[in-house]
Amino acid sequence: MVSAMFGKRWVAGGVAVLVVCLAAGAEGWAQTQAAQPDQKSDKKQDIPDAPSAVKPPSTFPTVPQTSESDGAPPPPPPSSSGGTSSSATPPAAAPSEPGMPAPIPLDNPPGPPPPSSAPMADGTTAPLRPSGNDELFRIVTKVNQVLIPVRVTDDSGRLTDGLLDKDFVVYEDGKKQTLNYFTSDPFALSAAVIYDLGMPDVAVQKVNQTFSALEGAFSPYDEIAIYTYSSTVGRVADFSAVGKKLTGVLDGLKSVTGRTNGPAVVDGPLGPGGPIINGIPIDPNEPHVRTPPQESHVLNDAVLAAALDLSKRDKTRRRIIFVISDGREMRSTASYRDVLKVLLTNGIAVYGIGVGGAAIPGYGSMQKLHLPRMGYGDILPRYANATAGEFFPEMTRNAIETAYTRAVGEARNQYTLGYVARATPSEAYRQIEVTVARPDVKVFAKDGYYPAPPGR
């Protein structure tokens, strides 16, 4: 009975305490809410204002002025404590406008790029120490380097391949040379094609039909120039690659004519003079005596003009002169000796296609007997032999076309030997002899060369 009464009393007390606590917590929460402001109504929104239509004045950084009289720097600005600051604070940069790049701080200007050259006392600049890449691409050229194209054939005239540098021996003025360069790789060509328009017309028309084969003998990597000559020399086309330009030039040459046969016409209706009455010219200034024009075949002048132009071409190409002629030389200003010196000095080989009279069997032997006022007929083969070229006497059209391909192929695919010659100030002719340690081959190389004068 007593325990039941005490249990009810403890339960009633616990309920009363719980009610009091809940009431106190509710009163405190109400006071706290009353003391805090309304966040939903009073909280500021972080939304930027719309840009103004009027541009605000820019505030530029103020640079303190320095007096020119004393040259002393301006005093530092006072600090907030009333004293002087130990380090000057840099001025603030102007605010950047929308869409503009940020300004560069004045206290951190961009440094200049590293110099690639150093100033000298005379005002010029000297290069600094080269980098690794500069050393990698540096090319050193020896001025005394001699290059010799060599053609090696068998008894039937076919090129012999597979030879090595140890198979060749080179002598200069009787002294054995040490080779420092050897290659059998083909070379791109710089070719000057010389066309003789002083030949009889029947020979000119035969050559005109072979121009397509002449163009096809060269590759797109070659460069060709066209020259013509008779009594004078003319350059029809400058050096250019095989293409439409060269085709147009050769098509234009198909309409040219050669020399007509028979004696020269100096009088009558077909003569060069004007009308005549009773043997007296109507024009009083017309001469009464007419002499036939002198026949000229300036082969030396044509080869010289082509050689001088070829001497300016790239030395990494093989330079050749390709002459289509009957081989007659008459009344040139340049001599054979002078032209040959230019050819050997610049390493130019001459290849000749002998047509017309030059293709007649035994013609070369007859031309060795020089007759006065008849010119020379063996000049072209002499150029070819002295420069390690070749002379092809051909009669028919098919033979001429085959000679084009053979000559260009031999000029491109040769062995090239190189050595360093002795350095002397003399420009005298130096004899060259090339031998191969095989008895079943024939070796064709230039007889010698003239050292080029030192550069200035």
C-alpha cells in the first residue's frame, strides 16, 4: 500500500518537472527569435549593378616628381602612424575596363629577351656563343676540294656499277691523291641546250621532230636553259624545270628554218637591194657593189655564253652543256683555249649530238685537215673529250632521240671522286689521271682543271 502511494507520487513529480522544462525552453527560443533580425528580408543580395552609360574618369597612378636641381629622390610618403615608411609602396594601377587585359604592375615590368649578339666597339654586333643547334647545322666548305665525275664502261659502252672507292686511284700532276669523298648516287642536272640554226635546213627540220624526246630525257628535278646560235648567240629560255614553259619554248622552235643550200643571192628581184632601173638603184644611197654576207658559225661563243651562265648555278648539281650541231666553228670571238679554261674551272661537261655533215662516216678525220676560210669541224668532239663528256654522231631521227636519253643518263649516273688539292696561289693547269684496278673497263674523266681564284 505504501509502495503504491510512493510510486504514484514519483510519477506525478517527474511529469511536473518535464512540463516545466518544456515551458522554459519554449520561452528561451521565443526570446532568441525576437532578438535576431529577419534574414530573408534584411539579407543583402550579391548582384552587381548594371554598368553605367557614362565612362567614369580613369585614375592614373601618380608618379612623384623629382627635382632636376638637386637630383635627389622624393621623400617617402608618411605612414599611418605619422612617421616615415621604410619602403615606398608602389602606386596602385588604374582599374581595368570590361573586356580589356589587366594592366602590368609597374613594379614588375617584363624583362627584355636574351640578346643573340654582343655590341662591338665599331658599332657592329658579334654573335655570342653558338648553341648546340647552331653547331649541328654548321657546314664547312674546303676551298681546295676537287670533285671529279668519272664514267666507267665496259667494252660495249655500258656503264659499270658496283665499284667502291678502293677501286679508284687518282693522280694530280703525277702525285697520288688521298680520296676524302666518294659516291655513286645520281645527281640532279643543270643543263644548257645549244641548238645550231646555221645547219642546212634538212638537218634543222630533222632535229625539230625530236624535241619531245629531248624534253622526256630530263627529270622534273633538272633545270634546263635553251640557246641558239648561227652568226650570233641568243638565249631563248632561262633555267627552269621541265614543264609547260619548256614545252612552249620547244614548240616555238619547231617553226624555225635552217640555212638554204646553194650560192647566196646578192642581186635581182630576190636580192637584198631595192629596185633597179638600167642597173642603177633608184635609191642614191644604195651601194652599187654588193658582196655576199660572210658565213659564220660561232660555236665557241655559244659554248662560252652557256658556260658563264652555268657557273652561277647551284654547285650541288651536275652542270652540263648539250650541243646539237653539225660541229662547224667559224669566226667566233672566243677561242677554243679560252672557252675550255672556263669549262674546266667550273667543272662543266660538254655532250654533243652531231647531225648533218658531222654524222657522215669519216667526217671527223677529214675535219682534222683544216682548210683556210673553211672553219673548224672537230671543235665539238674536242670539247667532249677534254671535259669527260661524249660526242654522238647520229644520222636518223630515232638515233638522235636515243642519243638524248643515253647522254643524259651518263651525265646523271657517274661516280664522283673528291680530294683536297694542295693550296698554292698558282692558277696553272693541273693534270689529272684516274685509273681503276680492273682490266676489263674503260675510264672517262676530265684531263685536268684550272684552280679557281681565291675568293675576296
